[in-house]
Amino acid sequence: MNRNKYLSRNKKSAVFIASIFATLTFSKMAVAGPASDVLTKCLIASTTADDKSAVVRWVFGTLALHPDAAPLSTVTDAQRADFNAKTARLFERLVTENCKAQTQAAVRAEGITAIQTSFRSFGEIATRELLSNPKVSQGLSNTASNLDPMKLLDIMN
């Protein structure tokens, strides 16, 4: 195969896989199969606290692009580019180094959606860790304190 065709094909594959990764928390997913479960466990075991922080920054920087959130954020284009690059390197490292065998097995057994399913599960776990931060938990509690318990009890009758 000539070099240009090879690079073009690999670039298309990389874009496809990156698009799967980008939807890890934003799309409906199929139920994970056994191979996806093994891949998910590998992804979790292979990430550090710094990796999880990078994912949090990437998600925040991306969500801050929404017109309703943009005025509330001071994330710069340069910071967002850095978040994107670090998250891309993390994704590459996980699927091509740390969890290469598990990724290959999951794709063979369950198709390319196995990667999406596993990263979705990984994202859910990272989100739980984010929400367990004491300051974040307090912020959520502050919202709950504004609920009217009588209105909520009324729906039980």
C-alpha cells in the first residue's frame, strides 16, 4: 500500500475512533458485553488521578462552548486546545498501549461500538468521582435545599 493511501486510511480511522471517544458521555449506548466490560476495567485501572483530571478539564472546556455556558466560563481557546490534545493522547495511550489487547478483543467480539461502550462506562465512573468531591457535593446539596419538600411529597399521594 502506498504511503499516502496508508496515511489517509489511518487518518480516517483516527477521526472515526476520536468521534466515538468524543461521544462517551453524550449518546445512548448499547448494553456492554463481556469483552467491553474487560476493556472498561482496563481503562479504569490504567488511568491515574492526573488522567481523570485531564478528562474533567476536557469535558468542562467542551461544555463551556455551549451558548448558555460560554458567558460563565473563562476557558481560552489555547486552554481548550491543550485539553483536547491531552485527552487525545490519553485516549491513544489507553487503546494502543495500556489496553491494546483488551481493545482488540472487544472490537473483535462486539464490534467498534465496544470502544464507545467502554469509554461511556469509563466516563460515568469519572463523573461519579467528580461528583464525590466535597465542594461539588456541597454545591449539589445547595440546589436540593431549594426544593419544596411538600410539593415533592404531594406527588406520592
